Amino acid sequence: MNIKQFEYKPLSHYSYAIVSNGEMAIVDPERNPMQYYNYAEACNAKIVAVIETHPHADFVSSHLQIHQETGATIYNSKKLGGDYPHNSFDDGNSIKLGVVTLKAINTPGHSPDSITIVATQGNETVLFTGDTLFIGDVGRPDLREKAGNMQAKRKELAKAMYNTMQNKFNDLPNDALVYPAHGAGSLCGKNMSSDSSSTLGNERMGNWAFQKQTEEAFIDTILEGQPMIPHYFGFAVDLNKKGAPNLRNSIGKISFKMNVTSLEGIVVDIRAEEKFKQNHIKGSYNIQAASDNSKFETWLGAIIEPEEKFHLVIETSEDLDKMLHRIAKIGYEQNLLSVSTIADSVSSENQKLDLEHFRKNTDDYTIVDVRNQSEIADGKIFENALAYPLNELRGTANNIPINKPIVVHCAAGYRSAAGSSILAQKLKNAKIYDLSDAITEFK
């Protein structure tokens, strides 16, 4: 069988095409389906199936659009409850793709409706494990407490994952290839390897979740130290259950303006912090997308809530198409009021920290640490720092004392740029400084 792995680095997401005898199946596709169409044409193959291992929380899938544009059948677990045309794909179900057989295994744990796809051809076995089995880890079980219709509890799903890891893969060979839906950097697990694939034998030896242990010990390990849950995760689950609108139509409705001087409401400025600090529309949030691999989508969906409408500020018109597609990765194009560049005459500036004075007189400042709780638990950088994780900061900012100048820090500078811009909007009478990448001098 011919397998192509596609990677979207900002969300650490892997999707797949399986091709056999002129037929192609797509597994866990991202929002823009064009790369799969291009690959099908290059392989002279017809897309006949699109398979969802579960309704994803961290990105929006194009399964419905692929079905509408190619006629491919959508397959997923009957437990998912999809609102779009689909066929059930659970224990005992199989699909014939050319000379390849695709079978489903119900592997709950990350979600109640998770499946693993077992592809076989002769002696070759390949597993598409979705968010169940990662390389070096397994999917987190705590994303469905406030997401979707299931309202499953984390301990129930942790127990389900224990049973999955103890029993569901036992009859599969060690040389089976393992292809997960995510790698290192994804918020769908906590200790994933940077490797994009493995073998089942290697995972049985090296993955903690396959080791002999009690159910209680497994549950304690899997629940401890999970990363933050962005606001958009529940929204994405629901949108994936419903089926996202056609991408081209959805982003085509958004207006674009050049050289604006003011915007009303929530404004997200994606420019690099240096440009933002020189001039920006007052009250803007600086969520940087200065590189193609930045975690912009994650932080947009962690800071802006799914029901909130917002404007986007970009640096030049060349950024327009790229940023519309990036925002659509998490379904937020539906919340986007406009995209604009700003005029040079816009003059709001950030106050610049006297780094030497701060270094010698840290007690003269209120230091705000916007790292995640799990990072803070591993150790503070400044003993007197107040912990206010970035994903919660808009709701907690008013608890921060303003009797001293405020210095915001994170681990490397990206999040402190966003954090200081939030505090500048929320605490209008305070002096707000961003420590930025100077934090490296204090570690």
C-alpha cells in the first residue's frame, strides 16, 4: 500500500492518504482539502473514503467538504453521532480499498468515540491510531468534560484508555507501523515524541502506557500534569460533529481594508512584537503569527472565546490569504469581522522596560508569570512572581495589583507579548512592561 503523511506543524497534526489500485482514503484531514486533491491527481487515484478517528478538539476537519466535492463516503464510529452523511466504522466493520483491507477497532480513552484503523495487505499491517496511541504517549482523557454532547468524565475515559492499552492491541504484530494524528507540541497529549511514526513493538517496549501497572497507577499518571485546554476545543468538537462549512465559501465572506486608523471591539494583531510595540490600535491583543510554525492557532483559540467576534490586523496584504486559512484551521473564520492593515499614523506605543533597573530592583515591580500551570509547578523563575496563565488572563487580570509597575514574563517571550497586551487593555491605569526574550538572562 502507498501511504502519504501530511504534517501541519503549528498544530503538530498528521493526516494521511492511503492509495491502492487507483483508490484513495484520507484519514483525519485538516481544514483545507486541496493538498489531498493534489495528491490524488498525482497518484491518478479516486478519493473514495474519508475516515475520522474521532471528532477532533484541536483542529477543524474537512471531511464534509471532501464528501461534498468528491463523493467520498465518510466513515466514523457510530458512537460519534455525526450530523452529516456517514457510515459506521466500528469493531467488526471493514472497508476494501483496492487490495488493502481497512478494519476498525474501538479504542476509547481520549474520547468515547475513538477508533484505530488497521490497514492490512498481505503480511503488512499499518495502524492509524488517531489520538489514542501517540509515539511515546497516549491521548489525554480530559477534553470531553465540557465538550460535545457526551459530557464524559476524565476518570471514566482514563479507565477506558487503560482497558484499551491493556487489551485492544494485543492481537496485532510487533512490526505493525504506527501512524498517530499528532506529534510533539500538540495539546492532545503531554509527552509525545518528535518522531512521526513508530512500530507497535517499539511502543510496547518504550511507551509508558503499555507497561504493566495497576489501573490506579495508570489513571494517576495520565491525569497528572496535562497541559491547558484552550477555549476553542469544545467548539471544534461540536463543529466537527456537525461538519464544517466549505472553506472557500467561508473565508470568501470576510472583508479586507487597508490602512485603517481605528477598529471597534476585539482586535487581534498578528504582527511581530517589535512592530506591534512601535504602533498598534489601542486595546489590541498581540497574538503573533510572525513565523509559519508559530503556535498562533492555539493561542488565538486560548485567548479569544468561540462566541466572540474579532477584527484581525496583519502587516501587509500579502498575509491575507495565509492568515484566513490559519484562522480557519480552528473554525474561527466564522467569528472574524474583518482583516486590515493599519496606517502609519496609528501611534499607540508600549512602554519600554529599563532592564538594568529591573535586574537590580525586582521587588519594585509586580512580576506576572503567564506560563501554564504545569510549567509553573516545575519551578518559578522569580520567587515573588504571581501566576496568571495566559489562557485565563483576560478573566483574571483585574485581580493583579497595580500599585507597582507590572512586568510580564513567560518562558521565551512569545506569550509575554500577548500577556502584556492583554494587561494593557484590561488595566488601563497601570504601567505594563513586557520582559520578552530577556527572560533568558534570568533562568
